Amino acid sequence: MSAGATDPARAAAATRPLGPDDAAPVLPDAATARKAAAAKKAAAAKRRKAGRLQELDAIRALMFLVVTFHAYQASGGETSQYALRDFSTAGMLVGNIDVLLPVFFLLSGFAIYYQMVGALLLGRSLPPSAAFLVARALRLLPVYVVVFLVVWFWRYGGGSAQWLDVLWGLTLMQSWSTEHIFRTIDPGWYLSVEWQFAVFTALAILPWLRLVGRWPLRSRLVGVLVPPLALIGLTIWWKSSLHAHGVPRTEWGSWFAPPAWAALYGLGMLLGLALLLREPLRWRCPKPVPTLIFVIASAWLVWIQSLRGDSSFATLWYFELGALGCLGWMVAIVTADPDGRVRRLLRSPLVQLLAAASFSTYLVHAPILRSMAARDILPMDVPELWPYSTAAIVILSLGVGVLAFRWIEQPLASLDRLLQPRLRHELKIARATAATIEPGSPLPDVTVRLRDGSPFPLRTLGSRRPALLLVHPAEPVPEGDPALRGLGPALRAIDGARSAAAGLDVGLATLSPRLPPSTDAGAPPHPPGVPVDDVGQITRLEDPEARAARALGVRTVRTAVGVHQPEIVLLAIDDAGRVSAVLRDEDPHRLLRAGLEALRPPAAPARPAVAPRPSPAT
């Protein structure tokens, strides 16, 4: 049979119609596959946009370099014996690797301010100071207390000095004492500074941000700049005073005190603010630019190391100048391709694990180094063995640090779930009022604020035209109360109703204890004190503590921290300033449609048909 011949059986099978037992062939749909791939890519981009910047957290994995530096410090001896180590290029770089120490202060300031100011700009409530301090204590203290007590008992030899170590160490105040700052656990001074910054955040920065949250939107940016700039100014004043009074560098209780590191926290806070004002995905630069930034920052760090000791200015501001290079590294990471090799490596599980365990590694490496050196297990004073001893210390410290993170730090840090059974306890309803507003009620004679902070009498809302007033909370309060849920869809629905409201000559307004962060796109400038109720615009009214909402008779709740929030309700206001309809609906689009129907002008009655008058000719 020729190649072009047709098998009759096959032809019959091919032409036979498919029966119920025949499986239809599944053909791949290229369009569907492309859509699925695009949706997967968009979802990944959304996760990167909404999640934390894991790549910056990954920089904490550089903790092994700090371990190397301390191993270098422990291998002291005569200059002639350690000439290779001290005067080689590698020795000079390792001996000044503490130029990377600002990384950890920068990341702490960045992480705290990125979360707090982000919540402030999104209109969310900030955590109570006590809750923040408890969460921070459970994050920092468990591993430290365990390691501190183990090392203290292991070295116990009696004497008042050692008992004073307990007092200074467990109160985390050793960074103020030259005698006790490096006792028991050498790296404990860093935790002392971190803890005191956390206390300062809870007692000063958080209350300040709550105050700034009540300011007009245009003034909030100035308000959130005050804490980081104040911290930078504190360090400048502190170090300049120490230098002017000739305080020697060996006075660690002065040069390592928390004010000496405040500027590094301030710089990290400014970075967090910059990433909030311009979202991280928009920082991406063409491929050579991030690499160039990284090279320039690295060259800067090497140059600063070379100036240490030779330049009084570089020696005085060594860590602040090094922080600029570390910031360059962070900017290089943020501007790199999110799907590139570098950022994917930094997001890898191994690097993230090392970064998460960096704190535990930092605490345990000094006791390991001291115990090994004291027993000559890893002799640090032999120049030929120093690189191998250092590598062994790094490996041991990383291993013990990961174990301490997994079995001590993580379990104890999750105790906040036991201490705070409800993760959003601050939003728990303490008291609720019943709604008393009814159709026909006049608008109360209360004054609220416009977006620019100018006063606006609520009674004048419907003076120019009928209006729809959406009363809503500052954020969705309790998950169990449907009257306070669906805030985002309600705001989007009223934004989408602009064209319909303009066609009916109906004004739109919102009333909330705190204004949403988004602004009206394309809104023309308007004079202060004049409501924006022109065509296509929405009057945003701020009602601190929901006083106007309570005067209206809208249902309100008071949360556990004393914040008043109103329910989501739509009020139809006629041109006489009276409430013509009170509308509630879980479907926001149906809610807005009902409100527009309530203010639709009545249709004119149809005229009766008139019979044509007969002409004289007929």
C-alpha cells in the first residue's frame, strides 16, 4: 500500500461520530496559557509589591563578616608576629569590617518606620505603645536572657563586679557603662542600644505619629520627617560634644551610648519613608545602574576604611560615613530587577534563614570564640592557623545561631499570641451605641474639617444641591460586625458614582474620623474653606472622634483603646439640609444606586392627549 493510501478502518474510525464513552481530545489553548502565565506573573508582582522587602532583610546575613571581625580582634599579639595579618590588604579590610556595623541599625530604623508610617498613610490605626513594646521584647530578649545567664553561670567566680554585670546586663543599660559594656556577653551592647531605641519608639515616636495622623494631609509629611531628623541631630550634637570635651575613645560608655547611634536609625527611617512615597517597584533602574551604584558604594566603604586613623573627621564620623555606603548597597538592591538573579538569591530560603538567625548568631559567637580560645581548641594566636580558626568559628556560630533561632527565639517570640489572644485587640469593641437617625432629621449644627484642615459647617452640606453623604469608619473595625466591614468597596463605589451623580446634579461627600490617604485624581485647586462639590468631585470631611456622626444619630462603636468609629451608612440629603433617606446595604453598588434613586427628581406627569381641532373646511 502506498504512503498516500488511506486505511478504510482508520477512515471509518475518523469519520465515526464520538459516542458517550469516547473521550474528546484535549487541545492546548495558547491564549489560555498566555493568560494564565500573565495572571501568575501579575500575582507575583502584587506579592512583591504588597509584601516586605525581603531582599533588604537578607542583608542581615552579612553577620558572618562581623563574626570574622571579632575573630580578628581576638587574635591580638606583637606587630612583628602579625605583620602579614595587619599590613596585608586582606588584613586591613578584615580589621575594619566594622564599617558594615551601621547596616543593622539602618535596617532596624527602616523596618519600624516603614511599617508605622505605612499604616499612617493608609489610614490604619497604629499599635498601642505597650503592645509594640511587648512584641519587641519577645523578639529581642528571650535568646539574650538565655545566653546571658548561661555564660554568666559558666564564668561565675563571685565578687561584686560580676553581680553588677547581672544588674547592668539584664536591665540592658550596659551601653552606658565603660566598665560593664563588654562584660559577660561582648555583643550585648548592641542589644542594649536596640532595646533603648524600642523604648524611645514606644514612648515618643508612636505618640508623635498618632498626633501627626490628626493633621491635614499636606502637613503629615513634615510631621513624619521630625523623628528621623531629630535622631540625626542628636548624634551630631552628642559626638561633637564628646570631641569638643576631649573624651578619650576608650570611654565606651560615652562613645557607644545610644545617642551615638541615633543617626543611623534616623537614616534608616528616611529610607523607609522614601520607599513609601515612591513604591519599591518604581525604583527599578536599567541593568548597569544598580551594579554601578553597588561598585561606587563598595569603593566608598574601602576609602573610608583607609582614612580611619589618618583623618580626624573620618575617625570621628566613621560609622556615619560608612552608613552612606551601606545605604548605597540598599539602593542598589531596590533598584535592581526584582526577577533578576541577585534579588532572587536574596529571597532564597537559605539566605532568608541566615538573615533570620543573624541575631542569635551575633549573640552566641562571642561566647563560642572565648571558650574555644581559652581551651586552645582553636588557637587564635597562631598566624598560620588564624584563617582556619576564623572559618571554624564562623561555621560553629552559624550552626548554633540557627539552632537557637529555631528552638529558642521562634517559640518564645510567638508568646504574644498567648498574651494577646486577639491579634487586633486594639480594634475590639468596648461599647456600641444604637442608631437613632431617621428620615426627616435635620443635619446637626456641628463643624467638621475639610481635607486641607479648614472648618466646614456640616449643616451647609446640602445648601447648593442635594447630596449623598457616606459615613464610614477610618478602617474596618471588628471582623464580626458587618456594619463596619466593606470600607474599601464602599469608597470605590462612591468614586465610581461620580458621573451618575453629576448627571443628576447631586453632590457626593464622605464623613470619617480620619480621611483616606488617596486624593481625588484630577481635582483642580480650590480655595481653603470652600467645599469641593463641583461636578465630578467628592467633598472629603474629617470627623475626629466621630463627634458629628454621633450628633447625626449614626450607630458608633468605641474600641478597646478609646477610638470612636461610625458604621457604614449612606445618607441622602435634600436641598433643605434634611436627611431624606437612611440607607444601609452590604452591596456598595446597590447602596449608591438606591441613594441616587432617593434623590432623583420626580418625573413630570404626562400631559393628556389633545384631540386635533377640526378645520372649518370639514
